[in-house]
Amino acid sequence: MENRPSREFDFELPVGYTDEDGQVHRIASLRKMTGHEEALLADRKLRQNAARLVTQLLAACVKRIGEIAPVPRNVISELTSPDRNFLLLQLRRRMCARRAEKAPASRTTSMRSRSGG
């Protein structure tokens, strides 16, 4: 088994990337976002061009697609819409999970535990 940082996760893409030799690459390795990528999300100019924002975000966070590593920006641009959306959802899931672990209990949860329910 590969010894990789726990900040990276492998996923099977819904469609996969077909390279110029016709080989389909379906396993993508994705790392969690850093402050740099979170800053990209806040950039007003990038938010006006969603496709460019998504490409920049994925280019920074996708570490490998099949045998392709590092992944060139043009490969990210050529991914199908389902694959790009899938990777974005996985990024969001990882970021929300991290925030949920750090977040204090919600008021509803606190009230429920006090009332025994």
C-alpha cells in the first residue's frame, strides 16, 4: 500500500479521462484544499468566471488521474462535466467534514441533550 499523506484521497471518476492513446483513467487522487484554494473561492474576479475558478481549484487539488501525475491544467479542462462536478463535491465533502469536526455542538443539539431527547 502507498504511504501517502492523510490529506489525499482516491476516488473513482464517473466517466474518467481518456488520453490520446485511448486509455481511460478513472482513479483520481484529490487532496484537501488549503488556505490558497479557499482564497480562490473568495476572489471576485474568478467568481465571475465559474469554469475558470473550477479549473484552477481542481488543478491545485487533483494530484493524480490514473497514471497521470502531476495533472496538467489542460487535462483538468478536458474532464467531463460529471467528473468535474464529482471532484468538486468530494472536495466540499472533505472540507465540510473537517469543519464539522471542529465546530461546537449546535444549539439544537445542546438543547436536546439537556432535555434528555
